[in-house]
Amino acid sequence: MFQAWRNLYSKSDNAKAYSLLSPALFLIILVMLIPMALMLSFSSFTQVSMMEIDFTPTFQRYIDFFEKSLLVSLLIKSVKISFIVTLITLLTAYPVCYYIAFYVKKNKMLWLVLLTLPFWTSYLLRVFSWKIILGTKGVFNSTLLGAGIISEPLTFLMYSEEAVIITLTHAWAAFALLPLYVSLEKIDFSYIEAARDLGLSKFEVFWKVTFPLSLPGVIGAILIIFIPTVGDYVTPALIGGTEGRMLSNMIQAYFGKINNIPLGAASATIMLTTVILITAIVSYTTKRLTQRLS
Amino acid sequence: MNENFIQINGISKHFGNVKAVDDVSFSIKEGEFFSLLGPSGCGKTTLLRLLAGFEYPTNGNLLIDGSDITALPPDKRPTNMVFQNYAIFPHINVEQNIKFGLRKLGLTDDEIKKRVDDVLALVKLEGYEERFSGQLSGGQRQRVALARALVRQPKVLLLDEPLGALDKKLRDEMQLELRTLQKEIGITFVFVTHDQQEAISMSDRVAVMSEGKIQQLSAPNELYKNPENIFVSDFIGETNFLKASTKSKDGDQINVAIEDLGDFKVKNNLNIPENSSDVVCSVRPESMMISRDKSDWDICLEAKINQTSYLGEMTRFYVEVSGINKVITVSSQHFDNQSFENNTCFISISLEDISLLQKK
């Protein structure tokens, strides 16, 4: 019996592949699929009272979501904040990666390590340090006050959308650096020389050759930043205040103090769907853009 | 025809302490197939890149068709390049690659279409317009690179070892094709290669480079028959070097004592001075004769065959001449290793075939 299994195993590549994957598959089923299924099923229930849930399946929670203008506006705000964070990160990380990939000759690794050095501390600590920098009596305000540039502390710095955007941008920048750097580093310099040879100026070469060839890295960076920041709730909770609140903070509240688990689950599902849709649109349009550019 | 179509005047290019190109001056004729030949690191690619505008010279200036291009960026030069790795843009197809360099020339759509169609026919790539670089073979990629450069109708086409990545058979075909193409369109070609056979078979003239300098610039047959120094003699084809010293001159000729062989009178094309011990005699393997019996040639030596290698069209013999502790290479089309008893043979040399060269 054992021998038969062994023969089957050694002959089948699929069996080998699955057995190598099995620990990961097991983990994914345990921590992803099951919670996901639970979330989906909870979103179809009804919270009757504090302790009581009606398990009759219904779509009413999704209708509830879109009837509550607060939730819809929070969803839009979450997407907007993420979008701005992604854009700023790309605009700042791309030139840096371009510089390292094409102009740094020696010790490229050292540059990358130094750039990612701040990210060796915990995410939470970094968020707190922004609180210290941006606060009413923070580094920023006391410097400006001390220098006599302002007479009162700038209050919009803290507990605002801007504060959330600044903190999230800084917190996720490192994750954009790596895919961008890898895709730029991979570009053979002879493509750039060939384009110059064919009569294009440096500026045109960037838009016709370098940028299209680095698009895989750009897409990677967009997704890596956009997906986690849409759902981030630590930063808005700590330094967003009421102004900088995002949908994820509301979802947390539904599962916690508001105690409406079905509506929370429905909100989370809607958010997940939104992220998936946006991801699909980004991938599709960038692919289109590549063809358009060339 | 312009004799000084491309003028290279005292060009040097230094990278730190390395003199990649060291005070080089020469001219290339209009419509010429010109090759830069040399071992890797000799400066030939740097010189080509200086012509293309990817590097700027430390000293000297460059002129094409009478105008100074020394300070012009690559996009403003009347040159186009075929890259060693072809550099076909991977994100666009063959047709878009070929059109890539046309957008800045201010042509109408009809003119663009005509040029693309013509060049595709020229390099025999009709029907491949929609393909991407990844879907092409090495030879096809090479043709696309050629078409992309030629479609701009440059005054000078620069080719950086374009055949290096192809297999032998395809390389031989492409050599012939490139040569025919160049004669057909009449554009000046500057071709960089480390393959001496390639340079010799394709070019009108060849510049042999070593250590950033031109060692010899002449027609291929001159290069082979009358090398001007030991480097060229050794680099082009195969040869045997025999130690020698010069004695008295006799008109165009000079008396030399070849070590272990005796005194002879040979031609002195390079005007080597009398009584110099820093000279060598170079004899090509195929200019010698190998035979079973003694011959009446100027020099005839009894020898023993050490080693043979069969090359198809000829056999190469490595023979040890009796009394001299030196292995000489001889090639023959008529004999093979079964032709000789006891490995004994005679090798004959005509004094005509001896080139006298000076050591550095």
C-alpha cells in the first residue's frame, strides 16, 4: 500500500507540487478563506438587539450601507486619501529610484538600505513619532513659533486629513521603492541609448521608453500602497481625529462599541469589492497606457 | 567621392587613468565599408561610441561630411547605430520599432509608410510587422535593428559587433548579405568586430586597433600580406615567427640571419635598419609547402610531424624542424596525416613569403 503511494507520488508532478504547497494552502484556508466566508455570511444577517442576531439571509445590510450617507462618504474619503498617498509616494519614490538605478555606480545596495532604514522601526512607533512632530506642541509648531514665523500653533497639522496623508505617505514609501527600483534597474541602458540614437531628446526618451518599460514596477507600487492604505485604521485612529476618520475606523466601531456586526461585515465586504475593482481598473488602464505611449 | 567623409582628428578618450582611445587620427571615405578590428579592450567600441555621441572625447574633434559633430548629442548626429544586443524595444512591435526613429524627421504618413515598406523589403522582413522582439530569432532581431537604423537614411551607419550573437552558419550568410546591402544602398558603414575573418571578408579597409591606438590601416589583402608590425601579423590569420637579425641592405632587400637557419636575402618593405637584432621573420602556414621529398625552394628543411589537425578544406601540421627546437605550423590541402612515413617530411619556404618585422 505504502509502496503504491510512493510510486504514484514519484510519478506525479502535481502530487509533488501540492505536497510542497500544502502548509501554505492550509494556512491560507485557515486564516483567509474561513474568515472571509464568515464575513460574507455575517453580512447577510440582522442585528436585532445587543446580544441577538437574526440569521435569516438578507441583502438589507448592503442597502443600509448605501442609505447611510456617512458610510458612503467615508468610503469615498478612504479611497481619496489612499489615492493621494499613492500619488505622492510615486512622485517622490520614482525619481529616487531612477537616480539609484541609472546614476549610482557603486554601492546601490547601501543606498537602498539607507532609504529603507526608517522602516526598520515598527509602524506604530512611526505613527506616534508623527504625532510628536505634527502636534500642537510638536516639533514643527514649536520650531515655527520659536522662529517667530507664526504666532499661534498650526492646528490643521494634527487631527486632519492632511496629517493622515503625510503619515501614511511616509509609512508606506519604502514599499514603493523596491518594486520601482527593481523595474528601473532591469532596463537595459542600450534601450535608452538606442532611443537617443533614433533622434529622441532625453525628455522624449523617458516618456517613450524608460517610463513604459518601468510600468510593471509602477503598477506594483500602486497596488502595494493603495491596497493597505485604503483599509488602514491605525493612522486615522491615532492622528486623524474626526476630520481624518476613514471607513475602516467605522467598521471597527461596528464590530466594537456600536455592536452591529452584520453592517460592519457588509461595510468590509463593500470595501474589499471596491479595492478589487480599483486594482482591476489600474492594471487595465496602465496596460492600455503602455500601448498608447508607444 | 569624398575621401575625408569622416575625419577623426587627434581623438583621445580617457576613463580615469585608462586611455581607451589614445590620440587617434584617420579618415573614412564616403560609401566605404570600414572596419575597426581588435581584441576586446582595444578601444574600438569606445571609438564607435564617440562617433555615435554616447561618449564625448577627452581631446580631438570629429567631422562628418565637413561639419564638426564633436559636441553634438546622439539625436543631432547624422549617424545611426546597430547595437551589439540589437536593443529592439520590447514593449512595441517590429513596425513600431522601425517607425520609432521617423517621428522626428517631419515626414508625411505616406512617406513614413513607403520608407517602412522599403526597408522591410530590403532586410527581407515583410510580414513580421506585428511581431514583438520576444517572438523573433537572433537573425531576425538583427534585421530589425538594421532596418530601424537604415530607415532614417543616416549618412553613416555604425555597427557594434552585430553578428557576434549569431551561430556560425547564419553569421557567414549575414556577412555576405550585409556586404551586398551596403554596396546597394551606398551608405558609409563603420563596423566594429573582434573577428579578423569577418573584418577581412567584408571591409574595403580595416583599422587594426590595440591599446587605444591604430596599429595598421589598410585594405584587407594588404593587412594579410604586408603586416606592418608583429601585433598585426599575429592578430590577422596565423603565422610563424622566426627570430632573426638584419645585416646589410641591398636595394629594396636586406640580408638577414634567421636563427638556426642561416643567412638569406628578403624584401624590406618596412625599411628596417641594418644591423638590428630586434627583428622577426613571419611566415604564414599556408605559404609553406610540405612534401615527402626534398624540394628546390629557397629554404628546404627536414622535419618531423608532431601533431596534425584535420580542418576539412585543409590539414594543419605541427612540425619540429630537425636541429631546431621550434614547432612550426604548416597547412596543406594535398596531404593528410597518412601521407607521411615515420612522420618525416620536408617543409619548403620561398623567400618571397617572408615578412620582416620589427619588434617593439
